[in-house]
Amino acid sequence: MSRRLLLLPAAVLLSLLTSCAPVNRLLKARPAGLSAFFEQPELALDARKHGPFQTVWTTPDAALLARGAAARKLYIAPVTLRYLRPVGKAMSRQEIEWGVQRQAAQVAWQLREEFAAAFQRSPAARYQIVRRPAADAAVLELAITELNPTSPKGNAVVTLAKVLNPVAALGRFFTKGDMAIEGKVLAPGGRRAFFQFADHEADRLTFVNARDYTPYGHAMQSMRDWAVQFEEFTRSPSGLRVKDSAAVTLKLN
């Protein structure tokens, strides 16, 4: 980043970053390593330039794909934490030592609710959400693999420093949290996946945002984004790109 850019007021700089798609991709979190939840990871494709999820896989079995595509009901299974990795960020570990709870079970419950709500709110949802497995319903299984809370205390220090020097906003790279999920859609009448996806999101870069001062405020936004993106993805014609979420926000909450 050039010296001239660094001298710009932080809000103006964030606005410029928001409007630039290549820079947005550069600021996004890198893909997290796939867990054992993701079947056939060696066949997964990097989809960062083509859609909302970093990694995708579609079955080459035409009959299985057709059976999955024909389903019009979807059961969302309870989100698994079996593949959740230990906290990996230094500031996140410090916040936990200071008393912040990881709240993995609550986040898992909320993730499931967000995915169901995205279909229920959609005016043209492909799937009807059912609350229990059914012979004619596809199944969405989700796993949380990374969950590092935001550092509210660290962000408070960064906010004060930004008053004196806008460049201090870069300190958010050390205080931000992140979350990664993996998902697979199983065709009705069996336990075979016909589509899989994985994505990793870090806290959005902000100037001032209420989510910066809560451990899981940004994670909640990521969950809503994933849910809406998945719902749009399921009803998008082949080749129609579903927009990824922004790495930068100027919103206050």
C-alpha cells in the first residue's frame, strides 16, 4: 500500500477499498484447511473468483446429482462441532483468558437457525424447510471448523489510537476474530453428498463498528451472509454468480 494511501483519512480509505473487487478478495480471509468432514477434498475446486464460497465440490455422478436437484424440501441437521479446531489467534486466546466464553454451542445453534431463516424469508426459495428428516427431503449438514472470537479490549485500544493516527486502524488485523464452516448437501433417500462447500470469514475491516466490541458480533454477520448466499446459490441458474460478502464495511453496526 502506498504512502499516499496511508495518509488518506481512514473512512475515505475504507470507502476506496470497498469499491474495489480485487482488493476485496485480497483482504478476505484465506481458505482454512479442510477437515475430515469434507469428503474427497482432493477433488475440491477453488471457487473464490466465481461465487460466495471459497471451496466447492459437485458430484460427477449424474444420477445422484439429478436426484439431489429434484428435491424441493430441505432438512437442516444440527450443526456439528466435532471438527472444531482449538482457538488459534493470540488475541482471541487472551480474551478467553480474560473471561470471554467461546460459546461454540450457541454459535452452532444460531448458524442452523440463520440457514433456515434465509429460506423462510426468501420470496422464491427453491427448498421448503422441514424440521425433521423426510424420505423426499435433501439434507444440509454443516460443521464449524474455526471459531476465534474478536478481541473487544484490543479493538478499544485500536479505536483510541485511530483518533491520533488513522493508520492505527491496521491494528484490527491482530484483534479481529474469524470463523470457518463446511457444508454438504445429501440427496434424498440416502447419505450421499451431491454438493459440498467451505468458507472462511474474518471480521470485516471497519473504522467504527459496534461489532468490534463484542466477541461474536462479526461471526453473527458472517453466519447471516453465508445463509443468504447459500439460499441464493440453490436457486441461481447455472453460471449466475452469487456475490460474495465485502471484506470492508462503513456501517456502524
